[in-house]
Amino acid sequence: MACDEGTDFLENVEKKPFDPTDRPIGARNYDRDALETEQKESLSEKKLLLREDNEIYFREHPEIQGLVSLLFRFILGEKPMTGDQVQDLAGSFFSRPRHVIAKELLEILMEMECSNSIVDDLKKEVDDASEEPENLCIYQIQSSQSVMLASQPIRARSLLRANLQNPRNRQFDKKMPNIKVFGGSSHAELVEQICNRLGIQPGKVITKKFSNRETSVEINESVRGEDVYIVQSGCGEVNDNLMELMIMINACKIASAARITAVIPYFPYARQDKKDKIRTPISAKLIANMLSVAGTDHVITMDLHASQIQAFFDIPVDNLYAEPQILKWIKDNIPEWKKSVIVAPDAESVKRVTSVADRLSVDFALIHKERSGIESISNMVLVGDVQDRIAILIDDQADTCRTLCLAAEKLMDAGAVKAYAICTHGLFSGPAISRLKNSVLDEVIVTNTIPQTLHIEECSKIKVIDVSIALAEAIRRTHNGESISFLFSNIPY
């Protein structure tokens, strides 16, 4: 009788987790380690059957296997497939049960107008809705005859790449803290775009002002043991947004977050990075100290006004570059870019400009300006030849746009055919918009590190480059413990 009860108990191990208090009487002395081992072996058998089932499915449907191979090649950088659907699908495609994969493939294939036989097979697969474990992720790599198992969709690309470099069967037992991305009130649209790229929902947070204008922050979900990222750009009401960021960081810190990363697309007070006059503060250093004291463990930003600002921190700082996106925009939108000249509007932009010029294999020029005040320029001198060529001004930020407009006039007077201005951060404060409207600039290109919706409505010359994909990839790589140096010279897909 006891033997029968023990046998029944072992049969139930597959159906529910081990619970020492829920055992038949005849099995009370059964070894706990043996039960757990039996449970693991049972789960391994299920996974093996699931792998074999997928292999049979792809052998019977070579057309689908071919599309799967194309998608893997896309993820690995060969990019034979294009389109927003594939970009959004690449990160999490194989992290779902087979019938869910079939459903997503079906949507793409129908848009591609594939043969009816493939579509019919996928429709049947979706209708059948196989009984696969919902928490099991399968990666089928035919070239290396290896299968990877993982439990976090956000790790799809890195796991795939690692497995191809060192193919082996492996199960990821060590689970990293879950990722949470919160956004401040400075740039809600960018937060949404980043979360869409990562395939997650923005964290629940409420920010508001009291009647006396104090900032109040409420984190409305648990962050204990989580990997937290807080996105807040230094624009708009700069001081209010900065204080809001500090409070959000501290709120997560005292709520026992495992790690807190401040994602600051545009770093505030970056121009106050040196003591250029007596009794003037180095405010960028003060901001660095405030972030550290608030509880920040890591900072991600983009195109700092001066790279040495990173040395103000005692914590890791990743300064991303918009250069890859800028290069792509130039090649895609300026037909005669090979005959262009990259121009630095001031001496501080020379390093950035020469880097872009070298990547494009074109000439560069420099405009030397002499200031009579903080925002006033007394004289400008062009060093270089722009006669009968397209001039492209490149700078890290556009604030009042006085320098850009005067530089464009100087270039047109020197014989330039067209003048473009490309800046990472488009602040456009004060009379900037009116100056751009009346300037000789053909287009002004900025990134979306700062909200640009209102600026675009006011001035048709302003165009926007989306850098949310770079920020999202930096977050993903940081979360997975990967290097982000790839992003310094490449656009992630």
C-alpha cells in the first residue's frame, strides 16, 4: 500500500511544485533531494519533447524554417529583412510558445503576400494553440544544432549572439533582477519609445506639484531587488525636472532597488563645466555630486558638452554618441553628401566635426568666433574652402541659435550652395525659432533627446532624428551586463 502511494506521489511531481507538507502518508520518509531530482528530470523530459516537436515542425515546413533563418541573420547584423515589424519582432521573436510565434509570423507573411499554403499552415497552428509551457522560451539554431533556453524575452539578442559564438546547450539558472523603467515628466514620449523598444511597460509613477510648488513623487509598484532605470532629460523647467529626478532616485533607493541608473539624454548644466572666470561655480560637478548622493549607481547620457564631465562622477558614466544616427541621416537625406564640407561652428566642436568628416571621407572647415559676452559674438572667421559645396554645420546643442545662424550666413557668403545644421540637443530657447525661420539654413536637424513636437509645428525647417533605439539598446546591454562600446559607432537594429 505504501509503495502504491509513493508511486502516485511521484506521478504528481510533474503537475505541481514540491511541497513537503502535501504528501501521502506512505511517502513521508521519502528523501526530499530525491523528490527534487525527480522533478527536475521530469521537467527536462518535457523540454526535450518540446525541442523534438519544434524540430519536426520546421522539417515539415521548410518555408517557415527559411523565414526563421532570415530573421536570425537579421538579428546577427546581415540585415536581409527590413521593416518596422521585423525590428520590433527581432528582440522577442523566439521567446514565446510556438503558436504565438506562428501568429506573429502570420501577420508578417500576410503583409508580404506569401503563398496561401504557408498562411494556411500558420492559421492552423494558431487555431490549434498548442499546450506548450507559457514560461518556456525556445531558440532553434539549425546551423549549430544547438538549443538555448531562457526565461527573459529582453535578453533575446544577447543570448542568441553568445550561443552562436560559443554553441552549447545551456539553461540560464541565474536570474538577473527584473528591469523597471520609470519616466519623469520632462519627456514622456521618449520614455514610451524606449519601453516599446524593450518590449516592456513604463513603470507606474505619479509626479505632481503641491500648492507651494514643491515636487511630489509616488512610485506605485514594487522596486525591491529590481534593476531600475529612470529617464529624465534636462530640458523645459530644468530645475524642477532635475529635482524631480533626484526625488525619484531617492524614492527607489530607500525602497530597496538593487541598482538605479539615471538615463539623462540631455545632461543639464553641462556648459558650466569649468572655472573660466573668477568666483564662478563648476555647476556640472555639483549636479554630479547631487546624483551620487541621491543614490544613483550609474548614469547614461548622450553627447555631453565636454567629455571630461564624466570625471566629475565617482560612479560609472556611459556617454553615448549620436554620431552614427547623424551619419545615416546625412547619407539618406543629402544626395550630394560626398561633395559636402563638415563645418565646426566653434573651436569646441572641432573634435566632433573631424570625427564625422573622417567617417564620411570629406573635408572639414572651422569657424573661429570671438565673443564679447556669454551670448554675444563680435567676429567670425572661416578657415577652410566651401566654394560651390554643401556646408553641414555640426554642434552638440542649439540653444538660442545665434551662432548657427551667423555661421550659416558666413558660409553662404563664402560661396556655399546649401547650409545644413545638425545638433544633438535642440533646446531652441528665447528667439531661436524666429531666428531659424529668417536664417539662410535649409534644414536644422536635431535628435529627440528633448521634446520637439512644438518646435516642429512652429518651424518647418526643423527635422528630428530618433535616438530612442540607441538609449533602449544601452539600457538592455547594461541590464544584461554587456559592453555598450558597439553603440559608439553603430546603430542597433
